[in-house]
Amino acid sequence: MKEKILIVDYMENHISSVSEILEESKQEYEITVANCSESALEIFQKEKNSFKVILLNLDQADIFGIKLLNKLKETNYRTEVVTYTIEDNIQACVDAMQAGAHDYFSLPFDPEGLRITIEKAYESYNIVKEIEDKSGHQLLNEHPAKNRLDSIQQYTAKKAIEGHIVSPYEFFGLLYAEEKKDEIYPGFSKQIRHMVELNETNKKPAILVIDDNEEALRSYKIILRNKAEAHYTKCAKEGLDQAKKIKELDIILLDIMMPDKNGDVILPELQKLHPEAEIIVITAYQITEIASKVLRMGACGYINKPFFDHTLKAAMSKALRAKLWKQILVELNQKPAPDNPFPFKQRIFLFEDYYLSRIEAGYKVTFCELYYFFPALEGAKPENMYLPNDIKKGDMLFWLANNTAVKNVALERHVE
């Protein structure tokens, strides 16, 4: 059976090259070509469930390539998009991977590498589709936010079984994708940048730096002075040894090229030691293959040296937000317990009904009552503090997301 694939490129020689490479594959493909963004979107919107994989030239003549990638993912988030540029472009690689691309190449194509990547893209699509069919839910845009929770749990479990950690951009994409048509969940993704509150504990973030470059270490020390509990190491072995001694980390700043082991080699070990930490890769070597690799492995960000202070601070703020949200929604990975038999989704519905009935009866609802339904949020606010009385039906998850913070989680003030 032939698999349908859409190639979005305005240059005939690229299309011919890809077609020839695919002809050598064991799998037969039915190729559809779009020569511009308008044609690509028109074709894809009509047959969004027919194309499991798209090959996209980010160097489009009529539109910014990342913008087109976002539009394609909005139309059908399941479809895997393999991106490429005419010349090697590290920033395009990072932007594409963080926007949800399956992979990135630069021309000329490595025929075997492209064939393997496309095969893996189809496998990834089929696995997620199988999970959705079994769970009875869609992971993203076709259901309101509340109904995604069970499917996200399935997805994270599937990734864990494969030995992968869900990266922040995947996590945000799964739960917080912007939905213009979903009235229950309006503009949530736009709120994410502003939703983090300061915690009462005001705890500084714990940061582990692994970098053999003396100049870079001096920069880190200046930027992080009085803003973080920072631990500095100069090689992979020192970094791993220090990681084993530290109880909990918020962020790991990881260099790639080091004298004993490269950062991409020890990244999985660091993830096992500190699954709670977000990893930002920082390197002087602009190598797109490494950038796409570490982002696929779950790194939160990728920065090139030399870097500006604000670039590093912005990356750390993003990492802290990602960590906060993972902790707030820790219940996604909790199995129902005898004393709390309802899954997260049902508790949202139950608490919302309880809240609305209490408000309608003329009473106020305290955070103590909220914690009865959601123990993981306990400590976010004083128990005797009241929830506002104007939360509308369908907006409870939205309100909780913007107005609760997990105890002892370090936030943005320390890095901005």
C-alpha cells in the first residue's frame, strides 16, 4: 500500500531529488507537490488526514517557513513535518524543532539519512494514532483542553516506554496549543508567558553548570550571582558526580564539546539523575545535527556562544515555566488511589460543579476546599483564602492554571 507524502517546495530540482531518493525506498510513496504556501495549505486542509508526513522547505519564496510550519501543525498536529533549508542554518533548525518539526536537514540531502528519517516519521505518526484509537481521545486540537488530560498521560507513558522524556515544547503543544475555535479554552497559549506567580518561599533556582570554557564560566557566574544556587563544573565527569550529590535541580546548563565526554552523550544520564530538571544546551559549535539531536532528546533550549545576558535569562525563564507546569500537573501521571478514586479530568468537572453550586447558593469557596479535590496543589495559597466568585463554567482549568503555583518552585524573578 502506498503512503501519501506532501512535498512543499518551490524549486523543481529539490522535488526531483526527493522523488528519486524515495523511489529507492522499500516503502512505495504517492507524492503530492505544493509549489507555494497557499497551495500547500489548500491541499492539506482538504486532505489533512491523508498525509502522515510532509517534507517542507523552510526557505519558501512567499512566506516565512516557520509560520507555514505552524499553520500546517495547527491544521493537523499529528502530521510529522520533516524540514530542510538550502544552506545549513542553525537558528532555522532550533526554531523548527521547537515548533514541533520531526527533524531538520540542510541540502544536499543524505539519501539514506532522509529515507530513515521519513520511515521514523511514519512510525511516530502511527504510534500516536494507535494510542488515540485505544484511548478514545485526540491529543490536541479536536477536543477541549479538559479532554486532553487522559491522552497526554497515555502519550507521556508511551514516550517513557521508548526511553524518551517529553520535551517542554511537546508538553506545551499537547496541552496549551492555541485554539481559535475552542471557546472553552480561549487564548490560553498567549497567557502562558504571564501566568507565573511568585511563590511565598521565594526560593532561588538550583542550577548546575557543566562547561569547560573559562570565559563562559565567568559569564555564568556574573549572570547568576545572587540569583541562583549555582554549582559549577568543568567536564562531563565532574558534572555527573555533582549531579549525583545534588538532591534536586531546576536547570542544567550543558556544554557540548568537552575534553572527556560530549554533552549530548551525558544528556540521557543527566535526565535519569534529575528528571525534574530542564536542560539548556549551550555551545560554541554551530552544528545543526547536534541541535536537532539534543532537542529531540528533550533539551529545553539551545543557545550558541557567545551569548547575550538576556538570551540566557530568557531561556532560563522558559525552563522554569516548563518545570513549574510539569509540577502543577503532576497528577497527570498519578493513578487513582483508594482515597482519591477519580482521575484528574473527572475531578475538574466535579470541583467545577461544586464551585458553581456553592457560588449560586451565596457561599464562597476556599483554597482548603480546592485542595480536597487537588492535593498536589496544596500550599499554593493559604487555605483560608477565597477563590473569586466569577469563574465561569468551562473556565476552571484555565483559572487554576493561571492562579496556582506549586510550593517551593523557583520562578522568574531570580533570572530576570
